[in-house]
Amino acid sequence: MKVLVADGVSQKGIDILSKEFEVVEKPKLTAEELLEMIPEFDALIVRSASKVTKEVFAAAKNLKVVGRAGVGVDNINIEAATAKGVIVLNAPEGNTIAATEHTMAMMLSMARNIPIANETTQKGEWNRKKYVGVELRGKTLGVIGLGRIGSGVAKRALAFDMDVIGYDPYVNEERAQNMGIELGTLDDIYTKADFITVHMPLTAQTKHMIGKETFAKMKKGVRLVNCARGGIIEEAALAEAVKDGIVAGAAIDVFESEPMGENHPLQGLEKVVLTPHLGASTVEAQIGVAVDVAYGVAAALRGEPVSTAVNMAPVSAQVMKTIRPYFDLAERMGCTVRSLAEGAISEVEVEYNGEITKVDTKMITTAVVKGMLNPILQDAVNYVNAPGIAKERNIKVKSVKNAEADNFANLITVRVKAAKNAVEVQGTLFGEEARIVTINKHRVDVDPHARILICPHINCPGVIGKVGSIMGAAGINISGMQVGKTDIKGTNIMVLTIDNEISADVLAEVVSVQGIFDAKLVNFDVV
């Protein structure tokens, strides 16, 4: 598979990808060149310069994943990616420290007039009285957005003896108390804060959220920092607020249009510190985001779930470590129930028992759906599009949890309702090895890592031997066999692990054996 790196990233990230894939580096691609090249690539890596538009996704014939070497993904059309089943992932932690420290540096530089003092001193001037600054100690800092970076800034501000008010609609009082900050509304921040720093994504709701009307609410002499996204603060309104003396200082690293260009309203204002989007520009951060996105892209190309995908439910690294071993099992269980189901499936239920109920299992449920749909669809099903495809096909997907587990530390049960029958399969892990432990209430111990043939049959002499003879005559090797009983007297299920393809004629011959009820082939190569 081929990976196109459209914007420059650290060589360490390139080296990781080059071990498995063909990597083509084309920095500074124009929009037209990207449209022309994208059809031949399976993965695309960008930073903030390249725009991955709806047209790009429409032209992409093989694209499976887009990796953003950084945090923000506003240059990628997420809706178009999701509709096409393309995973979009970022590197949310690789530049966290760099952006956090840059925010503090901008705040300090602005408060102490360091840029203009340096510039004039370099020219031979000595303006000690002119550039008297203010201390951070004792001031109130308003932090808008308490994600990784906003929380990091709040933590460091507390070390400077600042009082911190935070706003984030997804943070509760308990977490705020644990951080040592006060949780407030936006108006609380606007009316109380001496310094305000923004750490929100750029969305339709946050664009120009700080503008002329907002400045009118703020304390006179407030100081603003934006190292998050250009466009959150209305730049022309900020320039006017600085000139009018409402805003005593501003430190801006990101802009609505980058590069800024000539005659920008903030240029030339002595009380405004400007930097050219340097928030992530440290040696460590550039390596960090490149390595993180490389590992994410590699995982996506291998068909594995990615914890940093932005168009999937987010999963923490700790939770991912717990649930990752179950993905392969879940996919193969989904493939198994699909192979046993007769007619269209209308409902899927995934039940979790044991210790696994303590973590978020949504991605495991998605893995079941992915495994169930892959054998019947021409287009590849992945962790992004599986839920949407199930919904399009009117398949109801639900999951339940029960902490009690009778015979296993953890147990996953997959039940489906099909047009002509219902199927139930249970599975667990022995260490990290996947095992199917029941099929329609028949107790088995099946390694689902190859093709398996499932044959319910009457419990009588000769049946198993006849099936073995048919396989041998057809040159099909049997590498494992299980026979499982149920509470129904006289009935068994035979599960053969086989190494070769089985033709329809051989399957028909197996079904014709007296005492065999059916024969279903499960081919795990499709998951």
C-alpha cells in the first residue's frame, strides 16, 4: 500500500511507515496536484497546509485513512471522510506540551512587553520606564476549553499563583475541583478575568465567539491569548478593542488566513504580540506528532482500530490497552454469526460479562458488526463506516452488560435475529488467544484463526468418520476438530478447523451424510 505525505513531517515518522509501506513525500502540493495524485494512494498524511476537501475524497479510489500530524483537523472534511468510510486520525498528544508552553510564553511575553523591549534594545534604545509590565501573580486567568492544552495551561497558571476560572461544557464540578480551578460560564470569564486564553476547536459555534459584543463585557485592561485556532477571536474587532484601550494586550499565534498577508489589522500594534503559528514548533513536538500519526496510519492500513481517530468514538490509551485484545475475537464472532444466519439479519445484541463490563466496549461492538458485514459487502467495512452501514440496512445493534460471569473471567455473547433463524455465539480470551466457547448452546473450544466448518448432527456412530473421509478424498486437511453437546439429548455439533477452500460440491456431499443437519463454512479471511 502507498502513503502520500503531502506536508513535511519528521523523518522518524517516515521511517516507521517505510518499514511496511511505500511512502511518497510531496511537500507543498497544490490543491490541483493533490486531486490528481490521490487516486493511487491508500493513506494521506497532512499538517495544516493541505486542504482535504470533499472533492479530494470523491477522487480518492483507494484511500483508507487520512492522518493529521497535529491536533486540529479543520482542514479535513470529516463528513465526507466518514461517508466514504475513510478514517481520519490526528496526533492529539504529540504537541500538547509545546502548545501549552507556547501559551505560557506568549502570556509572559505580552505581560512584560518582552518582544518590543527586545526590538528597541537591539536598536540601542533603553526604555525601562516605557515598558513596565504586569505580574501574573494574583491575577485571574480565564481558560476557555479545558482539554489537554487548556488543562495544562491552568495547571501552570496555578503555579504562578493565578486564580483560574475555566469554561468547558464537557467538564463537571468534580473534575474542576480536582484541578484546583473554579468552573464558570463564558460570561463569568468575560467579566472577571484579567487574562483570557482560548483552547477551543474552530467550529460554526466557536467562529468569532469573541468579538465586538464580547469585548464590551470584559474588564478594561484585559489581556488575551489565542494559540488554538484562528477565527475564534474576530481579528478586526480585537484590533479596535486594543486601540480603544479595552484590551491592554493580546498575544496571537493563529490567524483566520495564514500566512497573514499585508495590511492585517493586528500588524503594527505595539501592544500585540504576533507569532507565525509556532504553537507546535518544537523539535520534540515535530517528532512526537510524526511518530504518533505514523503509528496510527499504519494501524489503520492493517485494519486495526485507532484510538486517535476523530470520526470514531474516542478511546483513551488505557481503555484501548484493555479492549484491543478483544477486537480480533469480536470480528470473528461477527463473521461466525453471519455465516450461520439464514436470511437477512434484523437485530444484533452483544452481551458482555465479567471484568470487561467496567470499560467502554463500544468499539468491541463495532468490531462485531464489522466482522458480520464484511462477508456480504463488496466494499470494505471498517471501524468508521460499520455502524452507519448497519443502520442503512435497518439492522438494530444493541449491547448489554452484566458484571456476573459464571464460568469465565470475561465472556462476550453475540446474538442475531435473522429472517429464518436465530444464532448465538459466545467467545472469550485464554490469555490473549481468542476462543469461541459455545455455538448455539453447544459447548466447544474453537480457535477461530482459520476456516471452520460447522456441522450440527445426530449423536450416533459413523457420522464424524464419514465427514472426515469426504474431506480426505477432496484433499482438504483438517487441522483441528471439536464436538460439542447441548442439553438436547442426541444432538451434537461438529466444528472442523480446515486449511483449504471447500467447494460447494463438497459442502453438498457433507450435508448428504445421514445424520448431518447442515454444514456452514466460516471463512475468517474476510474479516
